[in-house]
Amino acid sequence: MWNWNNYDEPSPQPPRRPAEANTPSKHNTEIIRREKMGQVAIIGQSIQIKGELTGNEDLTIDGTVEGNIQLKDNSLTIGPNGNIKADINA
């Protein structure tokens, strides 16, 4: 049976959720927030460093670092592609 009273009303749809892969993790959201504030330095996936690495800001490493990392009172984040062989003080 056809109900004319409900003809113009769209049926309710459940809210759409973004795909899980497209949802940023809490960690990635924090990195993005800090990047926008200029508080995080990033060593990209194709970068390779051998020697001493020092600094006074937070650092994310997604490349390769061998040697010594000194980031007194700052955070060091190793990304999914990061390869670290170093003494670390962070």
C-alpha cells in the first residue's frame, strides 16, 4: 500500500563514517598539530644521516639515522619507515 503522507520525506540514513584507513590516528593528529605550530622537525623517508644530530625542538624521523641523537627536553618520534642505530637522549 502506498502512503502519500511519507512520499516527500526522505528515509533516514545512518551517518557515514570515513574509511578506517583515512581516519588519522591520535599520533598523526598530534604531529600535524605540532607541524602547523612549527614545533616539529621531520627527517623524511629518503634522508640518511650518519654522525651527530642535535636540536632544541621535537623531531620525527622517517628516514635513517646512525650515530648520536641529542634532543634535550624534546620528543623523538620514529615513523613507520624510520631506521635508527643511535645513542638517543630525548
